[in-house]
Amino acid sequence: MVDRVRRVLGTRAVGHAGTLDPFATGLLVVLIGRATRLARFVEREDKEYLAEAVLGVATETDDATGDVLAEHRPDRWPGRGEIEEALGELRGTYPQRPPAYSARRTAGRRGYELARRGQGVDLPATPVTVRTLDPLEWSPPVLVFRAVVSPGTYVRALARDLGERLALGGHLRALRRERIGTFRVADAVALDAVAPETRLLTPLELLPSMRRWPLTGEQARAAGHGQVVPAEAAVGEAALVSREDRLVAVAEGNGNGWQPRVVLEPA
């Protein structure tokens, strides 16, 4: 996708925020030019997914691309109430064990590199927050559900853990990302529709939830040089904005002013 955008727009400065698994579809925020510096701020937003899990079949990758590890066909499938109870146990903040086939690192190597070599993979659990995990359709063995999760959460792992809680095993067979922060797939431009005349969001529009701090002309020049913009009781983060409503920098408050951390506009 990034390569295609580079060719169409004629620039090498293209990146993205929030990697999708190869089998997944949906929203990917693509960043152009200096806006690539803002990837970290987009990536940290919550993400919303529509997913399909298959219960009764566990795979080595926790999705449909991996070899089957175990199959279980119960005499009676769990009822919807049992499904909802098990999903409830997966909501909240807790340490999640990443899939073995993932980009997470252990001992300096990515999990999927070790797994493909047949080496044992023991990735450390990392804190995640599952804000919403709602069943939409249960037609055994397939569960369609919606999830709103914090950055770094593996929806594949949610399918796996749900299967384990029901003593069935499980994996994810379909995944569609529908939202990142305030950006929705319904408002996105299809990849094959990207063209030089496509209207791109401005860098400032990529930070809709961040506090905005207006700058004078002199302050904008100073911020463009990475200099502190004096401000009483400056705390947290702020998007420093010029008189022309352009994002000059993302800054961090140090109590006495805004210290630019990521500069977008040249001095």
C-alpha cells in the first residue's frame, strides 16, 4: 500500500500508522511528507474492529493462516449467555500474551522470526485495555464480534483467549479495522482511488483531540527552531498552531512553556 501511494503521489516520504495483519482489511492511516513525524500520535489512539472468530479450532498463528494445533467439536456449543460471560472476562485492563507469530520482540528477535525457525517463543505479556467487546452474531462455531481496544492489543489473541476460556480453542478468521481514534473507514479513500488530486488531511487535522495553542508570528518562528514558547503553567501536550492555522510543532509543557518535540513547519 505504501509503495502504491509513493508511486501515485511521486514522493518517497510516505509512512503509515497502525499496522494491519496481512489477512485483515479496513482502515490504514497513511502519512505523507512531514506528517510522517506524527505517526506516534495517531498510533496511540484506540482502535475499533469488526471480527469473526472460529471456536473449536486452535491454530499456531491464532488466525486462519496458521496450521491447526487442535480441533474440538463439542456435543453442545455454548449458549449466547455463556459467550457473553466469557467475553466479559476479556474486557478491562490486563496483561495480554501476544501471539507467537507477531512482531513483538524477545531477546532482540521478532516472535514470528523465531516461530518460523521452529524455536520456542515465549513473548512477555503486555498491558492492554479492551474497552468494548460485544457479540453481534453467534452461529456455532462462528462468532462475529466488535472490539474497541487500546494500542498494542491483538484481536487474534482475544479470539484465542475466548476459545481457551470456553475450553474449545479458537482463532480469528476475519478482521476489519473500522476506526482509529476519530478516523473512520467509511470516510477513507479507497487505495485504487488515490490520485495526485486527492484531498489530503492537513497535519493539524491528524490531531483532532490534541489541545491547540495559538502562536504569534514571532513564537511560530521560535517554535520552528525548536525553541521553548513561554506559557504559564504549560502542562501535557499541545499542538502549536500558527496564525494561518498550520501545525508548527507538537510540544510538551515543562511548567513554564511549551518545548517542541516534533517540529512540522520549518523556521
